[in-house]
Amino acid sequence: MTSQERAALDAPSLDRTLVRIAHEIREQHKDSAALALVGIRTRGVYLAERLQKKLLEITGTEIPLGTLDITMYRDDLSEVGPNPEVRETKLPFDLKQKVIILVDDVLYTGRTIRAALDALNDYGRPKMIQLAVLVDRGHRELPIRADYVGKNIPTSVKERVIIRIKEVDGRDEAVITGGKGA
Amino acid sequence: MTTASKVLWTRKDLLGLKDLSVGEIELILDTAKSFSEVSQRDVKKSPALRGKTVVNLFLEPSTRTRVSFELAEKRLSADAIGMASGGSSMTKGESLWDTIANIEALKVDIIVMRHGSSGAPHRVSNYTRCGIVNAGDGINEHPTQGLLDIFTLREIKGKIKGLKVVFVGDILHSRVARSNVWGLTKLGAEVVLCGPKTLIPWGIEELGVKVVHDVKKAIDDADAVTLLRIQMERQNETLFPSIREYASTFGLNTALFKRAKPDAILMHPGPVNRGVEIEGALADSPQSYILKQVTNGIAVRMAVLYLLSGALKNE
């Protein structure tokens, strides 16, 4: 955390938050055999991996895990600038009859989730799709909401919410930058 | 795992591997890896090029490349239209420049172009705002074929650097060989060219490749062998005594291929002339990746079209 950043979640509370989400998922879905986790690249993938571990501890079942790259489905591809890099999507299970829990780090405008729903549609017709996010910062531009929210953090549009994950950034935390006085 | 600061694609055209940097080549290969998954789904479609129009202008016969491009375009949701010289106004005397100007006036985004003259797409690209993808120009380059060969090799071997890659056959008339030579040498492979003296371009060693005329020596310890067809349609003079003699001297068979490394792979850009440059059984052996190349071709072409379309909107 630099001096410009304000803490929103430290490493232990981030972990506790994921434990809580895992229990909430377990509570809503008694039949864990139908469940599948799909992490949205990049940080959603690591959060989904951790949820998978926690659900294994709770239920004793290993829930299938997929990764989704939504670049091809973005609604701003026709805007100015070189096209963003497309990375791999891996969904190593049949989506039919599955309850998919989409996992992402921050829910903001909802456009990423819109793209993810379109993408999943091209892989099959799941029984249900739910959304789990670590942080909901508001400012939706589409009618989308999360089913599992780690923490609601009201923000201004000028602020940024940064999630750091050990696997990518070397440590676990959620911070807010910009905004106030900036 | 960090997202390395990758090269961004800013070219509106793909004319040849000669012009590309190592970073640009790797960007295409990595993007192609991501796109290869689209063709394995139930719904083989992604909306990345929705609303874009692509014209496939094939002024020389082609089946596999044209079909591969068309599938790539459709799997990206682009609107694809085919144009061949036979059915176009070019037979009524329209010049290539006028044809291109007309296509541009139809608000087309990308032209995939095959032409019998080396350098034709390069010339055309300066006169149009449309993106140009070279789908083979004379004996110069066939960049998407070169890229799909390199993609297949990298997929199986996990790397390119340090591999010994051998090309046997008609190098002189092969745009596939030239694109491979540019790409593979840039990525650090050892490239060996083999064929009758009359079918090896003079001075090609200057590009950093080795020329070996004895096919046995050429294949020794190879990691990959790519066979090239004798392009009879491009030969006005007799460059070797007969097809039969060529087959007995340079034709690859199972015994000869054993000289390569045990895990060596066999590739061929097609069309295959069984019994001439390659023994039929060898073409069907588990070490043959000829059909894998065909499958990979779609992903590589999807990647190229996706990257070009990103550069085209800067207007």
C-alpha cells in the first residue's frame, strides 16, 4: 500500500471474506455436484481457485473450475486503440445442467459481467449463472447485480479500487486510490 | 504470473514475416493459441469482428487457404465475401488498382488477397485504407502459412529456439518456404534447405540458412521436416529430369525419416502429392502433423484478422 492508497481489506479479512462467500454458496446449493466455478481473467481466476479450496474443505467435493477471458466479447472493441490481448479460456466441463458461479474481483459498471454472460452462452446453456465478487463499488451502467458480495465499498467515479492477489501482485489486499482531494 | 508488457499491434496490413519483429510474431502466436479454443466449442463463434466486412480476393487458384480464411472470418462474426479473378470485372480489363478502389468504396475493412505477382499486396497496401492480408504473392511470401507452421512447431516442441527445421523440395518457387525462413530465423531456429540445385534460390544463405543438397545429411538429427510440393504450374523450363527421378532422389520415406530425431515431426503445407515428395504411409504416420497444421491455420488467421481490425480503427 502506497501513501496515496486507503486500505479496504487486508490479507486476513480478504481471506475471511472468501470463507464467508464459500459458506453462502454452500448454503444456497446443497447439491454441490451441480456446481462449477468460473473465474474471470485475471484476478477472478485466483479468487475462484481459492473458493474452490474453501468449498473442498467445507463440502469435501472438488468443484470443477474454469477460466474465462472475455476480451472477444467486450463492447468497446470498435473504439480507438489497438485491440487488447486475447488470452485463453478453459472450461473443462459440460455447462449443461450446471450451476455456474462466475467469480470476479471488482463489480463496477457491469460491462465485464455482460460480456462474460455472452461468452458463457456460446459454450452451452447452464441451468443457472450466479455472480460472486470480492468488492462491489457501485456505479452500474447495466442492470446487473451480484449474488455474493465480499464487501460493498461506496466509491466516487474518480476513485479506483485495486485488488491485489498474492499469485499476481505478491500480496493480498484491497485498496482505494484517487478521489478525495485528488 | 505477470502480464508482461506485450507489444501492441499497430499495423493495418500483414504483408510478410520479413517486416515483423520477434515480439509481433510472438503476439500473433499467443493470440492464435487463445483463438484455437473457439473452434472446439459447440458454438464456433466469437463476436470480435461483428460488423466488419472482409473481402477474400483470390486472383490465383486456392482451396485450403481460401476456405481457412473464410472459416476464420465467420468464426469471428465478420461478414465475408469471396471474389475470384474468373468471376470478376478483372476479366473485362479492370486494373488491380481499380478493383481495390471499388472494394474500398464498398466500405470493406479488410482485403485478404492472393496474387500471382510477388509484391502485389505490398503495392496495393499503399493505395488503400483497407487492411491487407497477404494470402500468398507469387513466389515471395505466404505469411499466414508460415505463421501456422511455426505455431504448430511451437505447440508440439514448446519452443522454436535451437530447433533444426529442414525444408525439402521446390524452395525456388515456394512462398511458404520464404515466410518460414524469415520467421524461423528471427525466432532462433536452425533452418536447413534441401532440394535439387536448380530449385534452390541462389544466394539464399545470406538469410542465415544452410543449404544441403544431400537429403540424408539434411535430415540427420532434424527436429522437424517440412516437405514442399514441386510447383509444376510455376515452371516454364525443365529444372530437373523427371518427377520419377525427383521422387527417388528427394522423396521422403519412412527409412529416410528415421535419420531425424526420434521425436521429429513431419509437416507439409499441402497439397500433398503422395508418392512424389512424400511416401503415402509416412504422410499418415503418427509423426505427421499435416492435418494439425490445417486445424491450426484457422486459429492463426483469426488472430491476424483480430489484430489488424484493432489497428484499423485509428482513423
